[in-house]
Amino acid sequence: MALLVNSIVMLGMLVLMPLGLRLVDGPGIAWLARWWPVVAVPSAVALWLPRGVLATSLCVPYALMTLLLAGLAVTRLAQRRSLASAEVAVLTALAAPTVAASALVAERAGHELFGFGLGILALTVPHLHFAGFGAALIAGLVCRTVDSGAARAAAWCVPVGTLLVLAGYFVDDTAELAGAVVLTTGMWLIAWLTWRDVRARSADRATRTLLAVAAATLAVTMLLALSWALGKATGLPHPSLAWMAATHGLANALAFVLCALVAWRRTGVRA
């Protein structure tokens, strides 16, 4: 499983982050997007090294870059003074990589941060890149494009659901299940709005295809997320973490987040 998780994390750091940041307006964001792959390369190397001082040191520049991004999120909030639905989703996207980087540094150091095992920390890194950053950003873009209650609900459900799942680690499996339900609701709303509204508005066939793939993927992958969270909370049979990484994780990374961000890049819409 480590090979797959590390590959997904590399995709998130080297491709997803700079691609997504180019869809966000604001001072300093373009500079971060340009330099992000350079800073991410040492962390990508660190994934394949034994835990220790060297691996940890290589991740520090990436962690500092995520702190700069979080600082820009605070600046954006101070300038715009808005907690509109789309804005909340975008601010969440800008803040989430800091949590991912913290988990990465702790895991590479072999330190069980807040009592979480190294395996959970390793899985937190891709989750906060793809759900925390990628899905939240996509929710914000959908909300800016589609003026409806469903779009606003999605823009709230994705950030709140992601935070509830994270909070569930501190509480219990029932709380984590509640977070999974909220997150799944938001993701399915994104899928429906992407298929019905965003895709239909694009005149470009390639963009429509990418959006269709992204929307269809969520219909399946979030069922897996629900089944896993329900099984953990109730003791019912559920997929293993290795199976979830190979199905839910890989499909969401490639077929949802990556396809959706490439499609949004082609539309020219910015958050």
C-alpha cells in the first residue's frame, strides 16, 4: 500500500497543488503556484527514504510553503471580509495543505502526532491534498458558476465534512461517520451540478468529457467512503484501508480531482 499512497501523494504535491493554485485569484498565489513544484520535489524524494532526520529535513521547505499559503488565506479573508459559501470553500482549500504538510513531517520523523499512528498520518497527507484542497476548491468553483441553493450547500458540505472526518479521529468512529455523510452529500451535489449545469455550459467537447468523468467517478467512490465509515462505526464488514487506497483514493485522485481541475483550467473560471 505504501507504494500506491506515496505515488498519490507525489501527484498531489507536484501536480495537483500548482494546477489548483493557478485557478485561485489573489496576490502572491501565482508566485506560489510557479515555485510549488520546486519546493515539492524534496518532499517527494523524502517519501521514499527511511524515516529519520534526512527525510524530515527534506519536508520542511514544503511545510513552510504551505504556511505561506495559509497566510495568504488569512490575507484574503481580511481583504474580502466574506464568508459566502464559495469563499469558505476556497479558504478551506488554501488552509488544508498546512495540515497535510504537518502530518507529512511528523510521519517522516516517525512521530505519532497527537497520538495518531504513522499509518493514519500517512493517509492524512493525500486526504488533505485531494479532499481538503482539491475537492474544496472544486466546490468553490462550482458555487461561483452555478447560482443555486444546491451549489451553496455543496460549498459548505465539502469543507465541513472534511473537518468533521478529521475531528472524528479525535472523537470516535460515529463522529467520523457523520463527517463522511456530510462530505458525501457535498461531493454528490458537486457531481450532480457538474453533470447537469457546468458540463452543459461548456462548448468544448474535451472539457465536457473531463467534467463527465469527474462527476461519474464521485457516484461510485463516495459509496465506498460511506461503506468504510459505516463499517468502522457499526462493526459491519467494510473494505480494508489498502482496498480503499487502491479504489476510492486512486479514482478520486485521477478521475475526479485531476480531471475536474484540468477541465476548470480549460474553462478559464477562477476562484
